[in-house]
Amino acid sequence: MGKIVAAAATSHIMMSSHGVEEQAKNVVEGFRRFGRYIQDARPDVIVCMSSEHMVNLHLDNMPAFCVGVGDKHMAYGDMDIPKVQVTGHRDFAQSFVQHAFDNEFDLATSEELLLDHGVMLPLLYANPGMKIPVVVLLTNIMTQPMPSMKRCVKLAQVLRETIETLRPENERVAVIGTGGLSHWLPPGTGGINEEWDRMLLDVISSGRVEELYDLSTEEIMEKGGNGGQEIRNWIMMASMVQGRQGRILYYEAPQSWATGMGSVVMEV
Ligand SMILES: [Fe+2]
């Protein structure tokens, strides 16, 4: 059986430091520390749980979840991120998809996933050189209906079971949940809810993630904004190591970025 050797969550944007130089510096340092945490765990595979941003999936066909199963993925190239190739892990991805089907999740799959900032920005720090194979799970947080938190957590447990019961002995897996803390899109339609963000960071890092399993889409919308729906990815990550404590690497609320920024790494 495999083993979860790292579990972490991070925001996934980077914007101009103009006027918010100190905060931007802390964000970059936070990304560096996040990256070092993943690299120090020496994973054989990285599972990145991010959000669909209408890059791969569109209004004509929007599944709740989609897994990249290809041998390789290409970076989409947004946010000035180089269009590099990222190695996939077909065997891992297929194991997960099959186990999900066996557990009443009919996941969408893609052979040609494009990796936007949601995956690539964290990977630039966690997987420099892109040598470690990556499996991507995208969740729909853009259109209604979105999968419930309970459904997301259930799928995360299927992923954990895949790692711990179906994967080869000693396979080392890093799990990353990515997405913004509170933000309202488009920018200018809301601010940053620092109190909400700090509550989420506190609950997740103190090993009490199960307190967030009842969060509804409506409550997240009210307190964290439409962009804040991405907190699903953080909660899915933490649910896979439920009960473990974590460390908050940083929190910043740069007003001109219009999003709460933060990162948490778990003790696994
Ligand atoms: Fe996002």
C-alpha cells in the first residue's frame, strides 16, 4: 500500500506587488516554504486538487469532477506561467478513477488536460523541473449546481483509500488542495473576509476539519464569495489526513489582489 507523505493547501494566484510590496514578499516566501515542505517529503506522485476555471470544461459540458489521466499534461500558459510539459501518472489516475467508479462516483476523465495557474503556480514551487508525476483532480466551483462539501469529502476518502489500499507498497504520495480563500469575482464585487479566512485556517490547522463538512454552497458564497468556493479543495486535502494538526505558513489580505492568500501544511 502507498502512503500520504505530505498534505498541504495553498492559494493559487500571484499578482502585482505594486503598493503591497511587504505582503507580496510574504506570499512569495510562503509559496517557497510550501514548495520546500512538498519536496522534503520526496513524493513519487503529486495529486493536485484544484478548480476548473473554464479552461478545460465549459458551459456546454460541465462535470462535477474531472481527472487528468494522460501520460503528460501541458501548462495552459496563463498568469505568465511558461507552457511547459508536466509528466502525468496514468496508472495512478486509472486506479483512482476505477476505485471511484466502484464507489458510485462516475468521474469525467481527460487525456488532454491543460494546467492553468490553479495547478501550475503551486507546482512551480512544489515540483520545479516538473520531474515528479502529477495527477490532477478538477472540481466544478464555477457553475450551479456544485458538488456538496460532503460529496467532495467522500471523493477525497475514495482517493485516500486508493492510495492506502490499491497502490504499490511504499508509493509516496503528496496531496495538494489549491484555491483562494475569500474572494469575489469579478474583482471589485466584494472585498476580503479576513475573519472567515482566519477561521478556516485555524480549524484546518488545528485538526478539526470535520467541523467544515457541513458548509453549504450558500454559506460559503455569503462569507467567502463565489471564488471562495475553492475552499472545497483545501477541505478535501485536510479530510484525507483528518485529525492531524497542521501549520499555517502565512496569511495575507492584499486589498489590490482582492483575495485572501494563505497556505497550510499538515503533519502527516
Ligand atoms: Fe482559482
